[in-house]
Amino acid sequence: MKKVVDKASSRGFFNHGWLKTHHTFSFANYYNPDRMHFGALRVLNDDSVDPSMGFDTHPHKNMEVISIPLKGYLKHGDSVQNTKTITPGEIQVMSTGSGILHSEYNGSNKEQLEFLQIWVFPRAENTKPEYNNYDIRPILKKNELAVIISPTGESEASIKQDAWFSMGTFDAGEVMNYKLHMEGNGAYVFVIEGEIEAAGDHLLKRDGIGIWETKEFQIKIIKEATILVIEVPMR
């Protein structure tokens, strides 16, 4: 088993006034040659956006983009005639393929927006762009790790990569074994809230750990926690 631990305090941070953002991996003005990506996982941004503010229309190409609201209202618009506002319990999944223009805004004029934006390298480039929203609330059950994105039909949402996203909220004292779905994959565990131990390492809120060259590992919940596990090919 191999591991890499990324503490919350070690992430890149920028305060743009209307946007406060933490980057787990190198992104924009944050460059760390030791933190370029974890396998096919390229970007894990933790963004907080002021009311009515956001990212103007900009291009994306050949990337799988997943947005997970944690608080507030995330409003999306794009060049393939989609416009939608999603809230916690929903996710936005976009295959940018041959190219797409999109914008992201705080859909509230009063409440702060907090969301995770995640980019994954696709298995093939220049595919047809796609955009979908999914309500994951029916599958999120206390003390269970729910698969919210998969390539094999385990979940309604999918991306164009052999990747699995799992999410759940757990009580203190819960213990689980995470079994990787595909040989050669690794798993990146991100603590959204709470305190856990993953593969023997102690993690707090917004800490992350990448784990690979193993078939499974154990997660223990120290204090009530919400976690996200992103399983991706390592090459």
C-alpha cells in the first residue's frame, strides 16, 4: 500500500474578494510540482462564493467536471443550452469533451455558496460534450457509503472514465472497509466534515489522503463525519 496525505492547511489558498478558494492540487496561480494530480484526479477545489457573484462564461475541453454543492445555490449555464440551479443533495456532472462554454454563479443574493469542483481526466478525448444534474438524496443514507458516480451502472450518474465517487455521513465509532472496484485504481479520501482515520492516518475537516497499490483499506469514524471517496485509475 502506498499513501500520500494532504492536510487542509497545506492546500493552495487565494482570496479574490468575492471568491475564497482552496486548491488540493496545482491550479491557476497555485503551482506545486509535488501536487499536480492523483492518478486521473486532476483538480479538487474547495470554493466559497459571495452572494450573486461567480465565474463568467469560460471554456473547458477534454475534462470530466463534477460540482458538489455543500451550502447554498449553484447556478450553471452553458453553450449547450443548459441552465439549472442545484443545492446540497444534488450534483452537476459535465463531460466537456470537444469543448463547452459554461458559467457558474451563486444563485442567491443573500447566502454564501460553498461547493467542491472536481476535474478528472477522461479515458478518451474530443467526445461529444454532455451535461447532467442528479439528485443523490434518495441514495444517501446515514452510516452508508453511497456510490454517486460510476462507469458501470451502479449509479444514475456516470463520467467517461473508470472512476467511482462515493459519499456518506457517519456517526462516531463506525468502521468500514473500502474495496477498490478496479485493479490499478487508487482512492482519494476527502473529509468534508468531521474526523476520521483512513488506512491508519488521522484526518480532520478538509484533509485528504490518496491510497493506492492495495485492494482495500479501512476507514474509522472518530467524530461524526461526511466523507467523499474518489476512486480513479492511477495511470
